[in-house]
Amino acid sequence: MRHNKRKNLPMYTPFYSITNSIVRHIGSIEAAKEVIEHAPLLPYWEKKFQDDATLRTVHFGTHIEGNELSMSQVEKILDGQHVVARERDVQEVLNYRAVMEYVGRRKHMKIDEDTILDLHKITVAKILPDEEAGKYRQKEVVIKNSITGEVVFRPPRALEVPWQVKELVEFINDEQDTHSILKAGIIHYELVRIHPFVDGNGRVGRSLSTLVLFRLGYDIRHFFALEEHFDNNPKEYYQALQTVEIQNGDLTRWLEYFTSCLAIELTKIKEKIENISVDVKIKEKLGGEPVMLTERQMKIMEYIRANEYLENKAFETLFPSVSEDTALREVQDLVKKGILAKRGKTKGVKYVMA
């Protein structure tokens, strides 16, 4: 960010150029956003996309920081199951899920300094000592190349952290003509650059960036997970961050990278949604009215998606703790709503997507 002493502007103003790549990426993002936000999805698919985004955000957002848990292990932890693993890894997963829940709750509220401190406190709960959780660092730090040991970046002195964070918050809440997506990318970089905490800066920077997107109208039904793209090629991610320092504060290359990741992620989700054409037909059949499904009905839909049809003998596997009559009532309700169709008779009956 560059210093700017003009009145009515934040003390620091970001320096970057709008390139053809950035324009193209933002165009793709806006096109995908339009499709995703207006897709007439069944509640089952809405929940499935959101759960998938949470899983990917938590797994890849901690994995990039060295967490050794696999995707399946993270999924089990989020489902409340016990996993034999390093205690810190499990705690990081639980913490980052709590961070994303906090982001979801705060998206309509003003972001202030306490918001950033809260994000850090939740991120490092039961990992750092209480006196360091949600507190700015009191010592100098350097960022080293993990392979060569070479110092690649020197964050601001500890003395400068509080006022630099205050200026970042001022920029977040300043209503200037910065596109929301670019603003989120700038904030992502700036939090990492300031490096206000002894640990957890990457996760706080990424979650703060997501919160800014949510607050500025880009929550996009909570379907996306940028962390997956950063973790898929961490070398490229860190190199993109480092280009700002190399280019004397010019954020252009970083913003090209940031917008490309969001464009790829949202385009992928848009294509998945377009493939679920049956849900659109169901919505049209029901006159555009929302369809409310029970948890059991969601499981039934998922089973049929995977197996093409459902037979009565599968009820015991799907719902071991309820009677066959109870399960059958859930299926019959889906038939009545026009979502499922009944094929065959008596013991040979099968239920398929309508």
C-alpha cells in the first residue's frame, strides 16, 4: 500500500494496475456468480454444496500450513467422529471450522479491529498460550524459505503492528471505488504482510479475505473454497504473494493470481450446478415453489443419485434406527411432491428420480 496524505482517503492506498487478465477473471466471476445465485436448487443440493465448501475450506486451509490430516479424516472430524491423529492437527481443523462459522455470522456486521483479533483467537484456540491468542506479537519475526533457510521477507516491527492493522481496518471500511473482489485480495495480502501474530497469520488472512467477500455481496451461497486452489500449488501461492515485495509494493501480479483462483473455483461450481438439470425441472414442475426436504429425504436423494434407484430392502441400511413404515412414508412424500417416481409393483418396486 502506498502512503496518501489527501483528506477523506485512507492513509494507505493500494497500488496496482487493472490488466486484461484481471478484467477477464472478474468477468468470469460475475458470470458464474449470476448462475449460482439464481440456480433453483433443491435444499438437498444447497446443503451438499455448502457442506462440501466447508470441508474443502477447512482441509485445504489447514493443510497448506502443514496439517497432516487427509480429506477423509477431516470429514470424519467434522462429522463428530474420533480420529487417531496428532492432537494439534485435530484442533486446527476444529478451530478453522469455528472460524468459518464465525465468518458466516459476521457477514452483515461492520469489520473492526476486534473482528481480526477474534479471528486469530478462534484460529489458535488450545494451540497457542492464552496470552498470545487474539493478541498482537510482541517480538520481531522474519519469514524464511523452508528449504534454503534464506530470509525472504521481514514483516513490520512489532511496534508498528497495531497502527498498521488500524489502517487496514480503515481501508476495509472505506467506501471508495475498489472492486469488492480486488479489495478482498488486497486485504488478504496486507494481513499476511503485516504478520500481526506469532502464528496463524495465513489462516487469519484468508478468513478475513473471505469475510470481506461475504460482507460485500460475494458470499455466493457459501459454495466456494479458495483454499483448495492455494493448497493445490502452494509454491505458486507464496510466489504470487512475494511478487508484491519484489515489485516494490505493486499488487498487480498478486491480484491477477487471486482473481484467477476465484474465477476457476466459481466456474467449476457453475458447471456442476448446470449439470443438475433435474432439479431445475422439479422446481418448474412445482411452480417455482421451494421444496423442503427432511434429513432422511436428503439421504434418500443421495442414495438414488449414487445407485440410480431405491428398493425397500435398502431402508434398513439407510435408516437402521427407524421402522420400514417410517422410511416408506418419507419416500411416498417425495413421490407425492413429484420428485421421485415409482416403478414396478409389490416386492419388485423401485423408486427413481422423476
